[in-house]
Amino acid sequence: MAKILISTVPFGEKNRFPLELLKDKSIDYTINPLNKKFTEEELAKYIVDVDALIAGTEPITDYVLSKANKLKHISRVGIGLDSVDLAAAKNRNIEVSYTPDAPAPAVAELTLGLMLSLLRSVHISNLNMHNGKWDRIFGRRLSEIKLGIIGVGRIGLRVLRRTRAFGTPEILLNDIAPNHEIDREMKVKWTTKEDIFRNADLISLHLPLTHLTKNLISKRELLMMKKDALLINTSRGGIINENDLYNTMMDGYLNGVAIDVFEKEPYKGPLIEIDRCLLTSHMGSMSEDCRTRMEIEATEETVRYLSGLKLLNKVPLTEFKMQALK
């Protein structure tokens, strides 16, 4: 009987269909017994004698894979691959799949919610009210600002299109492969990251974590921004240098920042000291429908692999090449 480790949690909590898929195929599965994100050492311990891994964002390193003496398939619940050593997997003939489209709507909608919260200081007002302080704070409307989006792929494009419901903000875009089909839908300006840093009122990041984006925003870039700018990261931890962000904000720069992803999770760093820093616990994909879709797609891919069928969501070669450039 094939053995599967489900390392990502929660799993099957809102919809048990993924688990029923495994039961129907008489597959022996174990859900992460620690009920938290595995460390490298913990994953290395539990991955021994496992045929397939349904994974989250835990570190799937060369060391971990060296302990996985039977592993032949990794199915990532989500899209980010920075936690998976793709070269190490390839060297061991381990297939890697992911669910690139499933989380996009939920992440895009959370991003819009964070935009509105920052623009209207909802998080600050909530904190004030809980502390017995009544303070009516002036804010701005989305249609009246200059919006910068860096990364216009699956999620960034959804964010962009959803802004139309709020009016017509001035929009600055940056991507390594500009999609000029967007120009037919909306009035946008493709420009440099530096132009966005200097001129946007609100900047939203939608990028993978690669050698090109690691510490993309550090003190230098933060000080380029307007002193009252707003910044959102719902993509990957490590893109913003968290220490530089903390120091810059403590010096009075930036009116508000919303961060959903962190270099080390769970996050316990100094940004929690700053009230105008809106922090969420990597919740971008955590809508019931999107999380369920991610879990189902990842499970179906594992079942296909174990059944000897063609994989439908294999990680493309371009991702392996990109990671190899690190």
C-alpha cells in the first residue's frame, strides 16, 4: 500500500473530499501530527518511507530529501516553490507538481481588503476603539490614488481587474514580461520599479521569491517611496527586508504597511510593535473555496501519480531553471 504524508495543515478541515479520494484508492495517509509548520528536522523525520508528499511551505531541502528513501512525488498545495529544492528533487527523480491557479482569487481579494483597510486606517481605528479612543481618521479612496502593482501574473492581474469596481485610479505596472493585452482593457502605464517606488501612493507586490526578488525592497527602496506611501506584500516573505522595513517605519516613514507573508513563519518579529503595520498570518489563500480547491487539485495529482497516470500540473521546466540561477 502506498504511503502519503500530508505535511500542510490544516488539511481536509472544511471539506473532506481530498481525504475521501485517498480512502477510495486505499492509500495510507498521515496528516502532519504536530499540527504546525514542520521545521527541516521535523520533516526529515516524518518523510522516511513515504511514497508521496502533499506539501505546504515547509522546507523541502536537499537534506530532507536525502532522508526520503522512497519519495517519488511532491504535490505542493499552492504555487510558491521557494521552499522546494527543485534541483535536489530532480537529481533524485522525484516529480514535483503544484496548484498555480487555485489560490489566486482568494489572494487577490485579501489584497483588495488590505488596500481598503490601509487607505481608510481601519486597523488603526479598530485598535483605538478597543483602547477606548474615539478618533475619526481621514483617509483616501482607491480611485483617487496612484496605484503601483509589481508583478502582474495570476494574482497581480486579478487585483488589477478588481480595482475597476472602485473607479479609475492611476495605475503603474511592472513585470519582467509585460502583458500588453491589459492595455486594451484598462488605462495603465508600464514602467520601472524605481518609478513605482518614487511615485505610487500604494504599492502592491505579487512576485515569486527568487534570486531576483530576494530583498527586492530594502532601506534604499523604502526611502525612495513617498513618506506617506502604503505598501502591501501578499506574495512571499523575503521580498521585503523586514529589518529595514522596521527601522524605516520607526523613523516615521510610510503611513501604513500590510504584510501577509514573512521570511520566517510563524512571525514573531519586531513589526508587531508598529500599530500602522497590519499583519496577517499567511492567510492569502485561506478562503474555504480556494483552500479546498488547492487541496483537491494537489490530492488528485498525487492519486494520478500513484495510479501511473499522466500528471496534469507538473512544475514547468522554467521554474527549475529560474531556481537554478540562485
